Amino acid sequence: MTTRATLPTVDCDPSPEGHGPISVWGHRPIALQRLINAAGNLLFAHDVPSMARYTAGKIFHDLSKPSSMFGVSGNTLPASGYLTEALAVAVKAGGPIADLGKAIAEIAPDLRWYSSRTGPFASINFVRGHAHALMVGPGGMEERDDVHIGATIMAPYSRFPDHRKKHPTVFLALSRAEVRLNDDDWLVRSPGGIFFSDEGNDLAMRCTGNPLLLFWCQRVRSQS
């Protein structure tokens, strides 16, 4: 049986390969700032787990200084076709989670989607049934190397490879998702649910009859 001590290191963290979008000098797009604001309203709520709120605070502090390089082209992958369906769940939930769903929908044409490697316990449909997009980070709408903000979408009845996190990451569910951290039990995260995975933690996630959509942010390197 695979245990935490022997779990292979799988590179499933955001790391786009190949050609990035065309980049230009400029200012942070208003639509991207709306997304950052909507995410902050959720991640800084009083009932957010302490480590998730603490990590998000560091990330959003870094984001207070925008980059000067921005991507100007998007693309699609088969799994990104589930985005509209998944976002409809978030919008239906109402309140701050609906605001984030609408903000993602607004920038959807500019998102550049990519895939990660398969690995232990991945579902048969994983390769075509998943996609990531970076809003902020290398190859994202805002080019920078200190923080990543993005989303992961998975087709119905799929499972992401069990993998070990490379960076402290805050996750926010925009659809129903089943998640397991380290050797804990599987837990269902409803739209608006927030959880934290520290560097070196093991993470597994899956979905059943609905597409899975997770918004996430991570701090890639320490700041002075």
C-alpha cells in the first residue's frame, strides 16, 4: 500500500510548459482586480481556518504591488469546457462566492489553460479531464514569480493524482469537491469551502457527477 512516506513526488503544482501568451507592459486589468477583490472578501472572512487566512494575507500583501507585465491571449483545453457549468453552481450559491464566480467568468476568455502530469491513483479520464489556469503567475494574465493565483477544473467522475504539495496553498471550492489531506478521511467541500495544504503535505481530490472547480492561491517563495 502506498503510504505518505513512500508517495512519489508528482509535479502537479502550477508550472506551465511550452509557449506562454504574448506579454505587454501595462497596468493590472480592472477585471483581474475585481477577481482579486472578490477572492479577498472570501479568504479574509472571520470563519476561514487560521492558516488559510494567514497565508492568504501574505499573498494578498504581495499582490498590493501589481506587476507591470500582463498576458494578452487565452486558450482552451477539453476540460475547460466545463467552466461555465461549474461557475453556474457558484453563482447560484449567491453572496461572495457568486461574486467570485462572476469575476472568473468575466476573465474566462483571457485564461490560458494547461495540464499537469498524471500519477498515482489518477482516474482513467484524468489526462483529458482536467485543466489548470493561472490568473496571476508565469504565463498568467499578470506575469509574476512570487505568487500564483489560479483555478483547477476536473470533468465529472475524475480523480486528481495523489501528490505532495510544493508550496503552501489555500484552496477555495466553487463546486462540490471531495478532498483528502495526508492520511485524513475524505471530506466534502461545498461551494465556498476553504482549506489549506502546507508545503510537503499530501493532497488527493476527486469529484462524482459534477465538474470540480477549485480556486487556489500560493506563495512561491519567501519575501524579505
